[in-house]
Amino acid sequence: MGKTISEKIFSTKAGSPVQAGDLVIAQVDMAMGQDGTTPLAIRSFEDMGGKSVFDPSRIIFIIDHNAPSPLEAVSHLHDLMRQFATQYGVRLFDVGCGVCHELMMAQGLVVPGDLVIGADSHTCTYGAIGAFSTGVGSTELAAVMISGKLWFKVPETIRVILNGTLPRGVFSKDIILYLAGQIGADGATYQAVEFSGPVIDRMEMDERFTISNMAVEIGAKAGLMAPDYKTLAWLKNRARRPYQSVYPDPDAMYQSTRTFDCSGLVPHVALPHRVDTVKPVDEVADVPIREAFLGTCTNGRAVDIEIAARILRGKVVHPDVRFIIAPASREIFLTALEKGWVETIVTAGGVFVSPGCGPCVGTHQGVPGDEWNVISTANRNFKGRMGNNKAAIYLASPATVAASALAGKISDPRKYLG
Amino acid sequence: MILMILKGKTHCFGNDINTDYIISGRYKFKTLDMNELGKHVMEDIDPDFARKVAPGDFIVAWKNFGCGSSREQAPRALLACGIRGILAKSFARIFFRNAINCGLVALECNTEGMESGVELEINLTEGKIVNLQGGNVITASPLPDIMIDILNEGGLIEYIKKYGSFQKRVSSSSR
């Protein structure tokens, strides 16, 4: 019987052939922690009596969630991470480097076929390059830092095939929002998803990352895509380790297969306060907006900033809207500067904040006011997510967010894209 | 071998209670003091929640409890606030693992029709939940062996302290 990508990766990492449902103890290739979860992992490491890490080159710390620090207490937690990293030889990406998931991939720290854990739920993003990567808690990160291993239940896999051709002005974010609406916030719980089909094949890597990133929003443990020539080209000057791409067998056993035709898809928006309450943009057009946010591990990449610049060129952000942009990394920020996108957006009234998670996590850099509607390129719109439980968050593509920032209300970006 | 009988009152919630609701990012990034975080548990959806909990109480929820962020502060703050266990139709997987790793009991069972303020007795050895007022009994889905081993040690910290790494099977107990 054939195997899925997940079954193959776990068979390699557990050292014996396994299939969905098996409980395995597997060797982890990379372990990542960010500043919201690592301080607790360090405490657990100490409580476990940890004296050394299994392999310092396979552990990465990233300060992105509260960067730069908005509070003295946060600065102390950041210093705790820096001290630990120095003491054990762990690589730390400090304030300004960017969002953890962008860095793990763009810096070539993750390669196809890897088994990766991260103390952040959106660790599933690396599925887009064919790595099995999933989120864990702080104490599990500590256990992996000590032992290099973790237990897993090999998941069943749902196959999602995306057919057709994506229309102009409709983006990978619209697809994953639409899928969240169709599959539901718990539709893939305990399971992996394998995305495939001509729509995925035609996507550039940045666009694929958006889809795998949000796999956890339908409950999935991983959101995988088989590597292709674009994956290999993207990895060419990045990968720091040799790797073996993993592909699903043609006769692999799937829990289910769901096929979607993207040819008729329109821009979609997730309504407050659920990722799976999704509507076509026209049905929520004219909702007034007070804040627009472009950034995050979902949509803070070069293509995302570029589309916003295209929409804003020569225009002015609506006076009632604060349009905040957080590039997902320093490299992306530099690209946006070099290409002139930053100048275009800032001239239009946009506000750039430091590369990192920005206002997505609700602690700084754009906490909304009471009764504000916010439109964001993030992956979550839970009540209170951005720091004020009296605000309402709508999720959309970078194009829809930029169009809405201009209009002062939720707007269909297709009107602005020539 | 888990030989624990737990007793407490229920606090009911619906579907998809996410970890931002359990403990908001506004608080969790600032401190590792779980007693402080415990005061703000569920604040965005039930501002008085922390004051209503008596030590040993249970949360009863429907499906996908603990979805969203991987923050382990969620189960730890629930424990600090006095919650001893969660009964839900289903859990988001990261929360489920985090709960067991912290020693917070998490049982998957049919919570249909359960109400707040009811006294329950949970027999962890048998996976049985008894409504002490109504008398009806629910059976929880069994936990994977490794989770039973981790719970038996009182959580993942104690487990790793003892074994140094993950072991396929420690105890011979099974249910």
C-alpha cells in the first residue's frame, strides 16, 4: 500500500515503516521557539534538569512577537532568551530580523523531507516546501531541546485538489479563506492536509506559503505540498543541508479527497470573530474600516507589499484609516525599499513598523480602538486578538486590505487592479 | 497507573474556544507568573470567570476546545485559576498535548446536554465521568499510552526528568 508524504517522513524519522494511526517517537530535524513561547520553554528546560541541548545547530530562537520590546517585563524575557542562546550556542534571530516562519524557510533552515517542530501554531507553514512541520507547546520544545525527539501520532491525510485557473484579482489568501469556510475551523483536526492540483502548481512559493500557513486554522497538524521545480529553484541558494524531497505514492491512502474548482472564485473575507465565517467581498463591501494591516507570517512577503504598492500608487489612504505594514523580514523590507514600494506606500499615508509580527498578536504597534473595524492580512480574527475585545477583525488578501485602506470601507480589489 | 478520582463543579462553554480567549496575548507575553495569568482566564468572553472558579472545577465544552495559538500559558493559566480538567467533544491538538503535558486533565467525551454548576466525579483510571446530581455516566475516549505515562508522572517536566527522553511504553497500565 502506498504512503502519504506524512507517512513517508515519519517512517524515515522513526526508523521503521509506519502508517496513519501509529504512535511514533521520531527524531526532530529542527526545533524553533519565538519570544511568546521560548521563555516558558527555558523555564521547563531548567525544571527538567536540562544541562545541555541535543544539537545547538538544530535549535533556533526568534524574537518577533514583541519586537522591539514594548515593555520592561518583555525586555527581561527577551534577555532570558539571549542568555540561554549564548550559554548553549543556540542561534537567535533578534529584533528586526523578521517573523519566525519566514526566517526558518528563507534562511534555508528547513528543507524538504524534514520533521520540524516549533513552539508556534503556524509552524505548519513549512509544509509548503514539503517538510512535515507542526506547532507544539513550550514544554514539548524543552523536551526536544534536551532529547532531540518527540512522540507523534502519524496523522491521516485529507487531500485537497485545487483545479482550474485563479481569476485576476483573486489570490492564494482568497483560496485558503474560502477553504476555511468550506472545511470549518475543526474540519481537519488531528489530520494532515496535502494540497495539490494545477492552481498550486502555477503558484509562486510566496503564494503557497499563505495556504500552508493557514492549515492550522482548519485544525490541521500539517499543510503539505510536494516539492516541484519551483520549490527546488527557491531552495537553490538557501538550503543549508542536503535533502531528499518526499512525494506521495500514487496509491497512497487518504482519509478523504476534496476537489475545488478555483476558476469562479472571487475575493473572500473572513468575518469577526471566526476564521471560518467567510463571505465573498461583495457581501461585506461598504463595512467602514478604521485600521488596515498588511503583514504577518501569512501575508507579509514581497509579493504582498508589491500588490499593495500597485493599488496605492499615486493615491491617498482614506483619512479615517490607519494603514500599517509590517514586512515579514529585513530582506523583504530591503526589497520593498529597493523596488520603491515603501516610498509609494508611505507617500500614500501608510505606516511601516519593524519587521516582525506587528499588531497581529495584540500587544503593540497598532492596537485598535473601541468599535473599530480592522481589515487584516493575518490568519486569526478572534475577539480581542489585536489587543481590544471591542474591535472587530476582518481577514482578507493584501489586495483587498490595500483597496479597503484606500476606500475607507471593505472593497473589492479588482476595481483597483488594471 | 492513574488512580485518581476528581470532583468538581462544571463551567460550560460552546464550540471553538480558542487559546486567545483562554488567555489573551495582552497578558501572556508579559510574564511567566501563572497565578497572575490565572486571574485573566476567559476574560474576553466571560469577564467574571476567574472569580467563579473553585479549586478542582471542570470546564465542559463542545468541539475544538483550545484551537488557535500554541501558547502553553493557556492550560497553565487554567490550572493556576483552579481548573482541574476539561471535558470536550473534541480538542485542538496542540492544546490537548499541552494540557496533558502540564498535568491538566483533558478528556474527549460526549458533553451534549451538560450544564453549568453541576457536580461531577471523574474516575481517571476507568475514564468514567459521573454526574453526581443526575447520576448518569459518560465514558471518555482512552488516551494514547504515552499520554497516560506523562499524566502518571504529573506532566512532561517530571517525565523527562525521570526518563531523559520519550519512551514508547513505560507503564504496563492501559485502559
